[in-house]
Amino acid sequence: MSNPTEQELADAGLLLHREGPVATITLHRPEVRNAQTPTMWRLLAAVGEQLVAGDDVRVVVLRGSGSAFSAGLDRTMLDPAGAGDGVETVAALLAQSDEQVSATIDDYQRGFTWLRDPRILSIAAVHGYAIGAGFQLALSCDLRVLAEDAQLCMKEAALGLVPDLTGTKPLVEAVGYARALEICVSARMVGAAEALRIGLALEVVPVEALDQTVAALVAALTSAAPEAVRETKALMLSAAAAPLEEQRRLEREAQGRRFRALAGG
């Protein structure tokens, strides 16, 4: 997809603001608590491809307008009668072959996976509800700063579905298998205090301090050399799965590149 226009983003409920090395993406459908649609996911993927392709953006902040981060999937996707012309629905998805269904969901997932790209650092600034797809979008970010009113929930099991927007891996990595399983299967709410305690949140702050806290974090993250940050994120991403000998090799190769870069070689 070509770079989306400001109007295309607005029509999908997205706002993009760039200031220096920081890009802020705001989910902007406050009338439905920033419920997400397939169109939104496709445009998030296009925006992500654009942002990571250059060297100017170093940090991406995700936030929601109004009273919530995101209430999850727009329910019109589950209701063909109320969806309107041209709106992707579950019914239309089920009319496809298994291979086509998988390919379509793969397209949706790309709206989430780019946030883990080593070329950028991503922060979710979460207030209010982060439900289902909203929780998974926050989980896609490297760091999550929560307001005290944040409520997280993996709602899919209660709807007879499973989390399919790449949230299972970061959830298990953050809280461990048993707790992640319990959170998903019970579909219960996880408040901000618990999220901090179990490792889902980097920090929890009063609602009125969320913007200031995220701004301070962004300043800290952009203070180091860009290439060193990218190499470090790549090492962190590989650390859990790579055997020690493999991780040692990746560390020394990355350090070799940094030494040569600093020496001008």
C-alpha cells in the first residue's frame, strides 16, 4: 500500500503527528471508545512501513483519544446487517477459503507487528479501557505506561474467539505462561496496579500525569545514539529464544559493528 494520506487516516480513525524523531499515532474514534476495524489495521501497517523505512523516526507513541485507549474490535464487524457497504465483516471472512482467511488475518496482523521492528522504539500510553484488539495493540509496543484508570482485558474467549492480533507471544513473555493463560481464558479485567505488579506495565501514573510521563520517557529513549539503540533492541528481542552461545555471538557481532562505526571504519 502507498503512503496513506492524512484524510485516509482520519477516515479510518487515525491521527499521525510527527515532531523530530517522534511519531505519535492516535486512535481517534472517541464516540466508540476507539474501537478498531480492519481498515484501521491495514492503514496502521502502511503507516508502520513508512515510519520504519527512514532513519528520522526513532520513537513511536500509541495513544487513544477520549475516554479510552481502545475498546477493541468494532462490533459492526460481527454484524453484517449493520456494517454498511465496503466494511469487512466476519461473515465475509468466513465466505473465504481457509487459506484466504489466514492470508487476510496475516494482513491484519501486520498493523501490529511493525511496532516490534528494531529500527524504532514503541510506547503505548494507555488510559481507560484496552480491551481485546486494544490490549493486543498495547502488547505490540515495547513499553507500556498506564494511567491509574487503565483496565486491560483479553476479551476474545468470552466471544468464542482467540487472540489473533499477535498478542499471545508478548503476553506470555511479560507475565509467564500460567498467568497469560488465566488472563486470556478468564477474559477478566486486569487493573493498572496489577498490570504493574505482574510486569505488563513499565509505570503507572495518575491520569493527569500520563502525557508528561510519556514525554519524559521519550526524551530518555532518544538521548542515546540511534544505531546503538537499534542494535540493543535487536539483542533484547533475540535474548529469550536464542541459546547462550548464539546470543553471545550476536552480542559480539553487534559490538563489532558499533566499534567500527565509532571509529569511522
